[in-house]
Amino acid sequence: MRQVLFIIIAAILQSACISQKAYMSATPSSHILDIHPFEPLAYIAFVDKGNQMAPSDSLSREFSNLWIQHVGKG
């Protein structure tokens, strides 16, 4: 009985999260000539004194630069 109730609740929750409408744009795909990637933002932190997380702006900046150099070339 518990399993049946669990399956019914799971089915109701899943059906509530599913969109029944297909997302369509007014722009035809033939008008899209190029897709540009978004510049990533990386928030890298390290463990500082007292076992506390501290943000590292220089590591975040370096990661973003590496990402642009290697992935952003397209």
C-alpha cells in the first residue's frame, strides 16, 4: 500500500513539472547565423585560516581567461 501511494504521489509531482507546451520562437532558425558563448563567471574559493572559505579573485579571473582562450575560440 505504501509503494502504491508513493508511486501516485511521485507521478503527480512529475506531471506538475512537465510543460505541455512546446517553446517556439517567432524568429525562424534560418535567421540565426551565429551563436556566441556567454563569458563564464567563475567564483573560486580556497580554505583560509580557521578552516574558513575565502574567495579568490585572482583564481577566478585566471579561470575565466583560460576558458576564453581555450573554449571561447569557437
